[in-house]
Amino acid sequence: MIIGKKFFIVEMPKTGTTFLRNYFKQYKNVKLYTHHDTVDENPNLNYLTKEFRIGITRNPYFWYLSFWKWCCQQKKRSPLYSDITSTRLKIKRLKFRSNLIGYVFCQLTKDKTKLKKLFEDIDSKKNFNLFIEILLNYKYRNIISSDFSFITHKDLGYMTYCFLTQYISIKFYKELYNPNYKFSFILKFLDKKLDLNFFFKTESLINDLKKFLKKNKISLKNMKNIEKNSTKNKFYNDYLKFFTKKSLKLIEKKDDYLFKKFKYKKISNKI
């Protein structure tokens, strides 16, 4: 989390947050806390008192592609890689859940060697689309081996899940695990509990940051030598190359909330 006098920034993984952290190191009155803290993980912060409560989002197509490539490169340094390729049977997680038996069976029988191969070739279109299938096809949810596995709502995308659990307090987002309400009702409820009032987009991160600094009357520091994501054009070509139409449609359906909220265009019908 990045905290200034009048603002804080909650950092969702794979949205360009390394650049932001490196940039704000130049300000003496800005503090950098643990990378990818959620709104619950800094108990000393009364975040509602801050004038600017900032989150970061990204085009869902790019986000999934970036996440997979990162898993391929980092392997066990990526929590998602470890979740997918390892057996997760912690007692804390195994308190009674509606799909507990199915989860335990999946953990004991999943082919970890085969799953690890999904991350061996960073240029494999086949492996990438199998990765998307595991994350977004509900019948494979138990493979993921995280709290996401225990959500019974079939139309929840993994990126939407990360977005909601990163930016909303657990006392509210725990309703995602409640099977007694319709998913559409829960989404509307959680959207109202989203106390952030300003968003940067990875695709326009530098421009968004400059606008924020100007609006907040914060002096602009050097940006030229700051490590940043320079793969925008590469990713644009990559997603046209890597995604099958089926995967595009899966993302558009399961992460529809993000497409609508941030006005990202769906492209499956144009390919």
C-alpha cells in the first residue's frame, strides 16, 4: 500500500504497481507499506479519512495474459502458480463448506506434474488457454486450491474475485461465500461497499498519475528512469495471438462486472 497525506493507493497484483512504488520513493512524505496489501491489512490506516482513495485496474484480457506469463517466469514465487500446482489441505481452510468433499477429493487426485507443465512454455497458446479454462470454468475451480475454490457462484471470474477481495473489507466480501443470495444481488451489494473513489488504469497509468498529481497539487517528479511496464504494444499483439474465441468469451462472461464498471470493450465478436 502507498500512503500519502491526502491519499492512499491499494495495489492489485499485475496492474503496474511496481512503477508506482518506485515513483513514490522520491517523496519523503509518502510511505510504502507491504506490496499488495488489501484494505484490511493496514489496521493503523483510517482510510475513509483520506480525500483520495485509489485503486488500480486493468483490461481483463491483458491482466490474465500478464498473470500467466508472470507465473511462467516466477513459478513458486507466484502464489497462483503454487495454488494450482500444489496440494492445499490446511485445517483452517477445511472448516465445513458446501463443496468440501469435492475439494478434498480434487486436492488428493489432481495431476500436479501435468499442471506444472502449463507454466513451462511462456509462448504456448495451448497452455495459456488451458490456464484460462482452469480459472474460469466452474467445474475446475477446486484445482485452484485457494479460498476462491469455495465460492459456489459460477459466474464469478478470478480477476473480479481478486478485485473485490483486494479493495473491499472482508466483513463485506465474505458474502461472496453465501450461496443463499443471487450472485447479481451480491455484486450490487459489494459495489456499494467499494469505498475507493479514484482509479488508475494500467493502460493509461502515467497519464492517470499525472492528472492525479496535478489535481492534488503534488509536484511532479522524474518519471523517465522509473521502472515501468513497457509491454503495452507487445501485449496487444499477444492477446490476439494467444486467446481463443472461447477464452475471450469466458473472460467477458465471468468478468462482466469489470468490463461494465470500467467501460472496457469486449472483442470476441470482432475476431
